[in-house]
Amino acid sequence: MNDTQKKILAYIRRYSKRKGVVPTQREIAKHVGRSVSTVNEALSALEAMGRIGRLRDRSANTGKGRTIILPGSQTNSRTINL
């Protein structure tokens, strides 16, 4: 896991613990000082590693039904608009 991925994962955990929902990709990008595109790539890598999960709303096929899931967390997910 690279530094950006570590920062993103730590931020998601802190944010979700504090607010009860996961942050949006824009909120993550602002916090870590990276572009939304870079955050999306890092989230994909974290998902491939099994560190997070993401659900996709396949019925709408718009790409807007994505949510980040922290394995073992009881925190509600928040939709991430791309």
C-alpha cells in the first residue's frame, strides 16, 4: 500500500467514525491534496486489496450508485457521486 492509499484509508476510517458515514471522493481528494481521479484510482487499488468494498448500482447504470464499505464496520455507507 502506498502513502496516498494509506492516507485515504485512514481518512475514511476517521471520517466514518466521527460522522457515521463515509466521505465523498471530493472530500477525500480535498483532504489528501490529490485529484478526484487519483482518489478513484487509489480506491480501486484499496478495493482490489480487500481493504474496502464498493457497491455499484447496476440498475441505473449511471455510475452514481457507488458506495464505500469498510469491512467489519457497522457505519452506514454514503453514495459517492463521480
